[in-house]
Amino acid sequence: MYTGSCLCGGVAFEIDGELEPIQVCHCQQCRKAQGAALVTNIPVDTTQLRWVRGEDLLKGYESTPGKQRVFCRECGSPVLSRLESLPGVVRIRAGLLNEPLVTRPAFHFYVDSACNWWSIDDDLPQYPAGRS
């Protein structure tokens, strides 16, 4: 089991089971949503996700049709994103997890829109746009 929370601790959750590999996204929307060079997502089946507290503090924003970004309305921490096209799956932000992770990044995607001030300097697969 893994636990996680937002910056203020108002939103807390548990994930039951092993984690999928981390996905590293470099698209401009993710950069703006995180205020960083990239975002690290972990796909989680919603049946494995349990809100310990603060589900009422979650606020969603539809950044593009069918894609919602969810954050804590108190501290602004990005918590997850979800796609209408992938019901039953959310992408939890890896930085919210409390425990050391066994899972590691698997690939980079949307590298064609990556910022020019952060180098990708590993040997992971890179995809110009979304991963098919």
C-alpha cells in the first residue's frame, strides 16, 4: 500500500497494490499545470484508490475537451488527471506519494514540445507526441 497527500495535507489517499511505471510528460499543458519542466504520472485503477480525507477539497479543471486536471482547492497541489477516454483510470502525480517507490520512469512523451532549458539525459524511450 502507498499513501500520499497534497502540500497542505487536506487531501490524503491510499493506493492498494503495486504501482505502474512512471510516465514522464513534457507537453506544454503539463508544464503550465505543474509550473515545472515536466510532470511524472502514475496510472492508477480507481478501484485501487481510496480517499482517506479531503475528497471534498478536490477541484477539477477541464484543460481540453475530455481531460480533467484535479487539484486541492486549499493549497493548489496538482493531484491527478483523468481522461474520459480512459474511464476507471486516473494519473496520480508521483511527487505526492510518501513512501520510497520501487517503480521507475518508463518513457518520456510529448518530447517535441519539451522546454529548451531541461535536458532529457537518460536512455528511456522518447515519443514525439502521445504514446500509442
